Amino acid sequence: MAEKLGIIGCGKMAYALLKGISQGPTTYAAIYACDTSSERTELFAREFNAIPATPTELVAKADLIILAVKPGQIKMVLGETSGLWDNEKLLVSIAAGIKTAMIEEELAKPVPVVRVMPNTPCLIGEGASALAAGRYASPADLDLVQAILSRVGVSVIIDEVYMDAVTAVSGSGPAYVFLVVEAMMDAALHLGLNSDMARQLVLQTLKGSISMLEQTGEHPAVLKAQVTSPGGTTIAGLRELEAGGIREAFFAAMERACQRSIELGAN
């Protein structure tokens, strides 16, 4: 584990990552935090004992730097700090759409870069993350980053060419799930259940269904068929979901999210 950790960009995703990491035994001698908002750096200082720093101070002092700024701010941050990077530092980027090659080009030196796409359930140790190595990142660098991510959930090592698809699936995925939960709860209210009962039943239904998928290893179509009786209530409900275009909506949503990730990288 790197001795000194730096985080540039103290937004929600950086907070989720650091919150998850801090749940286990930490071996960092120091944590540095940098953000354009003093409120965010103060939050990280309070919760994680992070030391507020400028981008140049942070890169100069930290061994492992998580770059968690918006995609449009990447070039500015790298330009401001370019002279301070070397091959002894490890840059971990969680900026959507930004390729490792672009970062390497901006730095113009052999700095190891690992690109990561995490998601917000990292906050509770249930994240799904994918990571890809840049040109100069070693297997040891990947192992180090994966060890960090193991504290906040499950991670997979992929070829970077698939990162935009991962962004659309697991990076944006929690929002899709929350929307489905919200819709089911609203429908339960419409049917006359109170909000507490609706929340409890919907959440447990989803939780139990996911557990069945994990424990049985069955394809979801098989488990769906087990719930669906001829002429019954479930098939009536499924017919309405299909008529409403739920399957096509998910295809379209993920394709559009993937395309947006590509656009962010291109811009």
C-alpha cells in the first residue's frame, strides 16, 4: 500500500471511495485532499483526517494520486502539475471517458496510470469497479489498485476498450436501479399501500431476487419463468412492462450512456 494518498477532486465519487477505504485498516501515513470548494476539503479533513493541499503540493507529496475531477478539468490539472510527476508516482483516474493515453500524452513522461470506473455503492462496501492499465502501469500497479478497490466491493481488470461500456453498465447502473425502485414504490402507493410498507416490500423483493440469482447461478430468464404461471398475475404484469418498452428502454439507456462516455473523452 502506498504510504501517502492524494485525492484531487473531492466530489461524491471520491467521497464514496475514501469512505469505503477508511472502513478497513488503513496504512497511509498521510492523506491529502484538493478541491475548488473549501467546504469539500473541510469535509474530507473532518471525516478522513485529510490534509488540505493545492494540486502542486498534493502531487509533490503523495505517492498514489486519485484524479477525481470532472473530465473537462483533467487537462487543466495535469498542465498545472505536469512537472511534478515521475515514474515513482501512481496516477489513478476515475474521470469518465478519459483514456489513459490522453493522460500520458499530457504528462509527456512515463508515469504509470490506471483508469478506474467505480460506482457509488463503494460507499457501503458493495461497489462494482473496473480497472484498466495504461502504457506504463505494471502488474504490481494493477494489484495495488485492485487491493484498494477490494475494500469497497468487487473489481475486475479489463481491456480499456471496454471501459465506456462498463461506465454505462455499472458506473451509471445504480441510478437505473434507484429509478426502478422509485417506480415500484410509487406504484405500490397507487395500489393503496402506505409508504413504509411499500419501501419495505420493494427493497426486500429486490434484495431477495438478487440473492436468488447469486446463490442459484441461474439465468434470470429461468427464475422469471418459475414465478410466471399461465394466465396468472405475473404474466399479466410482465405483458404490461414489455408493452411499455422496458427492455428497449434499458438498451437505449445503456447505449446512450456509453456514447456519452465516448463523447466526454473526445471533448
